[in-house]
Amino acid sequence: MEGFRENYERFQTLGASVLGMCVESDRAHTAFAAALDVQFPLVSDFNRQIVRQFGIDYTEDEPFGGWWGMSRRSVFVLDRDGIVRYAWITDDPLVAPDVEEAIKAVQAMR
């Protein structure tokens, strides 16, 4: 999240929208955004509908099954038609995405 916060203006310059999403409540997102000074919108997927559609939810039988219902750390770049043009997904919640790769994916769509 930090890398996207720090590069938010670059995404805006490219005409891209940045959204953060998590399965937490809107109240948790408000506190999180304030604590990290996040300028882009944070979307709550409390019912886990989007997480399931993108296949990034942990299930009970996986190694991280104790996090059942939570989502994998991931980044998606979608075009104007909603088609995924770039996807980064990790099973390790301590690994951060490479923001430059996401920026390159946005640039490739121009």
C-alpha cells in the first residue's frame, strides 16, 4: 500500500485510477487510510464477493487456512473494459508488490 501511496500521482498522470480493497469494514478502512495518509479510495469487500471472483481468497484447506476468509495480497491492472491486463498475487502476506511493474502495465495500455 505504501508504494502505491508514494506513487499515486504517477498513476494519476497516466490516467489510471487506484483503489485499495480489503475484506475489512468501512470503519477499519477509514482508520487505516488516516493512519497511512492514503489519498486514494479504499473499498470494503466485507462480503468477500470480489475476492472470490478474483480467486484471491484463502480457503480452509490451504496452508494459510487459519486466515480463511481473508484475501491474498494482490495487484490487478484492469483496462477500461474491466479486462485484467496485469495480475500479481502472493501467498506471502509479508511480500510487497513491485509498484513499478504495475506502472509499466498501465503504460503499456496507453
